[in-house]
Amino acid sequence: MFDKPNDNFLKAAHDGVLWCYIIETDKSAQLCSIADIKAYQGSGYTWVHMQSDEIDSALTLQKLGLAQARIESLCALETRPKAQDYADGMLIYLRGINRNPEADPEDMVSLRLWLRENQIISLRRKDRRLLSVLDVKENIDNGEYPPSPIDLLVNIVNCITDRISETVDDLDDELTEFESRDVPQHESRERLMLARRQAAALRRYLAPQRDALEAITRVSKHITDNQVHDIRMDYDRMTRYVEDLDLAKERAMVLQDELRNRIAEQQGMRMYVLSLVTAIFLPLSFLTGIFGMNVAGLPGTESPEAFTILACSMVVIAIGITAYMLWKKWM
């Protein structure tokens, strides 16, 4: 058997390798090193998971027998979901939901895969764990051994799709909450903007990823009918999620419009009330302004009853204006 690398070896390695597996056809799997991978001549296959931006990752890929063009593709800074078949293997770019703590789900994690008959190599950026790949590793550790590299790819795609499903469902639940109950306006505007941005960002990558899944079934030389069926199922799910994200974006836009209309209606009502109050008190302010001038000749300055008469007149005017507005149904 191969020597199992200890934790110190894994932590101290600077070749970009996160883990290596040799998976045998007799339903067994063994953690190993790159040297074991190179020396392996069995009937099973190997899985190498790496960091694409580690300083020595390119050298490690070269040791694994990859051509320079393939190494540059796997270590590229920016990727877009796709699947491309070559004479020496298949290059696949996928995107997974970023479910790491304190991370935005729409900040998706790129997964690069190189698939050949007896080996699968997966790479991701440093410090950007993809929980879907960790789920597959955990399944292997628990005794679930995919029988071929394509089956392992199918498992990775399934886990990625499951994580996407969780995020899309969370987004749908959040929009349903907005539609079913009142949320404070200051909170609503920020959360709706975030939901709309998240739906647009997720759709940006899920639409080409759907096409990439379809391309896998079309260009792969060694894929079986069952594997095609499984990937087609994920393709259908991805199509549904893209449609759900389109709908979520439209729902967020409608909710934003409703929120803006509600705010405008409230502001209009406040301005309307102020206008009514102004209409009632404008003539009263005119009278108080006139009789408040300190000039000679004002009527009633010598009469003790003048204030009472003016006050009663102002009350009558206010009541008259209010009654007129009620008659016109302005109030």
C-alpha cells in the first residue's frame, strides 16, 4: 500500500497539492502523494486536487504529464464555464456557489478540471474553498467510491448543483417574505437591491455553466448513457435555476417599484395634508399680519372688544374654509 501523508506533510507542501487519491476498482481509496500518483500503474484512477495560483502548481502539473498549453489554461486567472475536448483529455471550467463564512454567494468560486481516462485533476484558487468538492471528498472518506473519473466528475457536478439550489431557494424565500409581509422601508430598499444584484450575478455564471454541462455530454468520448442521464438531470436543474433567477430579478424589480410607489404615495399624502393646513391658516395669517402692524389708523386699537371680534372672525373663517373643503371632498 502507499504511504499515507500525515497532516504536517499536507500543511508544509508548497507544490499546490491539497490532496491526492488513488481510487481502485475494488471499491477502495487511498490518500497518497504526487510521487505515488506518478508511479501508479493499477487498474483504478487518480484524483489530484490543487491550488491553481500556488507558486509551484505549474511545476506539479508538468510532473503529472500535462502539456504547457493545458497548464496555462488550468492556472488562468479568469475563467468562464465551458467544456472543451482535446486529444489528450477534456478541459472543464465550472463555477460553484461561495458558501464560505462571511462570503457573498454571488462571488462564485472557479473550479478547473482536467479529465482523462485514468485521472482527474481539479484546481481552485488559494483561500477560496469550494464546499462542493469537500462534500465529494467526505463521501469518498465515508466509503462512497466513484468507479471512474467521469463518475467523480458527475458527483462534483451534483454537489455544485445542490449548493446552487440552496442559494436559489434562499433568494426565493427572501423575496416571498417581502411579498407576504411589510418590511421596514430602509431595510427593504437595501435588501431588495442586494437580492437583485445577487440574482443577476448568479445568472451571469449559471447560464454558461448550463451550456458547459451540455457540452460535456456532447464531446466526451468515454461517457456512458447513465452518466449522460445524470449530467442531463443537472443540466435541466441548471436551466430551471436560470429561469428562477430571471424571475427573481423581475420580482425584485416589481417589489422595488412598489416600494418607490408606496414612498411617493406617503410623501404625496404628507404634502396634501400640509397643503390643506396651509389653505386654512393662510387667510388667518393674513389677518394677524394686518392687525399686528404697529402703525396708526388700525381699526379697533381703542376698542376693548376688538380682539374678541377679530378672534371670533378668524374662527368663523377657519370653520368656513374647512366646511368648503369637506363639501368639495378635498378632505
